[in-house]
Amino acid sequence: MQLPAALVQRAQALIAQRPRSLLGIAGAPGAGKSTVARLLAEALGEQAVVVPMDGFHLANQELARLGRAGRKGAADTFDAAGYRALLQRLREQPGDELVYAPYFDRALEEGIAGAIAVPADARLVISEGNYLLLPEGPWAPLAGLFHECWYVDVPADERRARLVARHMRYGRSREQAEHWVRVTDEPNARAIEAHRGRAAVQVPWSDQADAAQAL
């Protein structure tokens, strides 16, 4: 899909307002957040860098210790405080500092520390993730750290089909993938969608429709 020009222009306006802006891209699992973030960064070039929230997944070993491995992806399976600290650091990044952020490797199902370099001259940091708009617990301060947040919206059936395909691509059977979507991804999606109204922009993102009316 092609990113609507209006979204690129809106991001460029954020860049023009200050030396460093933070843009949050929220949405339910499978909505297309990472695709929107990637396309936007490609359109903006070297002045933008993507720092996903997923790098702050708790390690599988820690999830097993906490008894949360079967709910991986839920709000309490991330290091929300660590993510918040990184966003604060990125807002205040001095001109002579290179910041490293973690990346989530889907093949390994683990976060990789120090995988994303954020140079001080990057004008826009784009961070995409499920819980950027959640007004509860350790997530509550996050929305205030972004200069603007967008919400990526996709029809529920399409989103679920994307998730099943993704889980199968990384080793689950169809039955296992459908079960995971039903018992883990969908409860998370409902919690995320409840707060979509906090976003400044709603971004329709369907494989079957033109997203040109994104603003």
C-alpha cells in the first residue's frame, strides 16, 4: 500500500516545529502499525528513525518465571517503565549523543538490545506499539511524551486474518494460530481499541481499500 501524502505532510509539519519530535503510532495487534511506520520513515528519509515498542517485550525466560508466557503481548508482558525512560531520553537527546534502542526479533521471539541506532540529528522519532494510548498503570504517562499520536484502524476480520498468517509464518499450526488470536490477541485488541479516541489522527489501513482518506 501507498502511504497517503497527507500523512507525510503532517509528519513534515511536526518536524518543522522543533529540533526533535516524537510521533506515536498506536493500534491493535495486526493493524499495520509497523508498515505505516516503515513507509513513513522511508518517505521522510534520514531525518526519521523508527523505534518500536516491541523491543521492550519481557524475555521469554522472565515471562515463564512470572507465569505470563501464555499471554505474551498483553500489557503486563512489557517493560513499560524501560520504554518510557527511553522515550524521555529521546526527547532530551543531546547533540553529541548516539542512543541505542532495542528491536524485537520475531523469528527468535526475543528483544535484541542495542539494535537500533538513533543519531542526535534525527528530527523525527517514530515509535509504534499497541499500548501507547493506554491510560492505565505504567502506560499512563506515555501519551504525554509524544508530540502527536496516530491510531491505525483496520477491519477486525482482516486484522485477525493477518495475525493468523503471521503466527503460522513463525511456526504455529493454523489451529494454534487461531487459538492464540482468539484467547490472547483479541482481548488485547479490545483494550487497545477502547482508547483510540485519544489519538489525534485515525488512519484507516486496509488491504482491500485505498487509505487516501486517512485524515
